[in-house]
Amino acid sequence: MKKVIFLVFLIICVLPAKAQASKADILQNLEQKKTVEQNAIITATLKSSSRLFKAKEDLTSVIVVIPSGSTVTVIGSDSTYLHVTYEENEGFILKRHAVIDKSPVVSTNAPVSQPKVQETQPLQTQVMGRFSYLENKYGTSMAARLFAGKIWKGMNSEMVKDSWGAALKINREVSGNILKEEWIYKNSWLYLENNTLVDWGPLTK
């Protein structure tokens, strides 16, 4: 009788211990899966060149022009923009300019805080890259003005975009043979007729 009681007691003690062990295994497996998911990096490839904006609310805050075919790391997204990093720079690009890569890249670099070597060099290269792009398109003196974010009467709509970036909103009106456009930026409005800048001023709030 004592043996039977001892066996029953032993079974009662061993079963919860096994259940506890299996629960611990499940938790460990979940943690490992979570780590793999955290290390998965979503990337996107640009199907056309795109400006990287520091803030999506301010389209004059162009950090760099990312060439077509470049790969960026996607941090987040909304209906219009992708929040990305590109060569040490973080910002926003238009969603329509990129295609999300199908298979995520798994990062094996566990330590997050790694020393950044020559941090200023890539940024300097990108800045020079944007200037070279403008210089090839417009010539040195014109490129310098656009690179500095200057605008002037008589410049065409493409030059305006290369200087200030895309407008937040464009109001269009056709009057006879004249296309009238009002480009709205964060703090300013620009007035163009037939793709030529005619006037501008501050936004009144």
C-alpha cells in the first residue's frame, strides 16, 4: 500500500515538472523566432530616382537624390511615403518610386552600437553627388544657385523642383492658352504660368 501511495505521489510531482519544462521550451522557441523577426530587414529598390526628404511635411528639406536602382532599408510606411535609411541618412521617399523587395534580408549583426568610421565622408559624397547631378544638367553657376535653394523669376518648373523639391499641393487653372499654377509649400506659395515661375510669397495663416 505504501508503494502505491509513493508511486501516485511520484506521478503527481513529475507530471507538472514535465509540463513546466515543455512550457519553457515553447517560450524559448518563441524568443528565438522573435529574435529572427527582429533581425529581418525589409529593403526596397528604387524604380526611378527619388529625393530623400528629412521631413515629409517639408518637401524643401531634400537631403540627397537617390539614384534609380539603389536599395534602401525600410523602417516604416504610410499611404504616400516610405520611411527609409540610405547610406547613413534617414528620411522619407515617395512610395511610388520604390518596390519592396520580396525576401527580407536577415541581419546577423546582433550588437546595435557599433563605432561609425568616417561618418562624414558618405554624407559629403552624397552632397557632392547631388551637386554633380545639377551641374551636369544646368552647368556650374546655375547648379550652385539651385543647390543653395534659390528661386528666381523666369525659371522653369523642373528647375523649381530641383531647387525646392515637389510642392505639397498644386492648384491648376487653364485660362485660354495659359496654364496657371499655384504651388503650395510649407511656408510659401509660388505662381507659375505655362511652367515658368512668375511670382511667389509667404503663406498667410
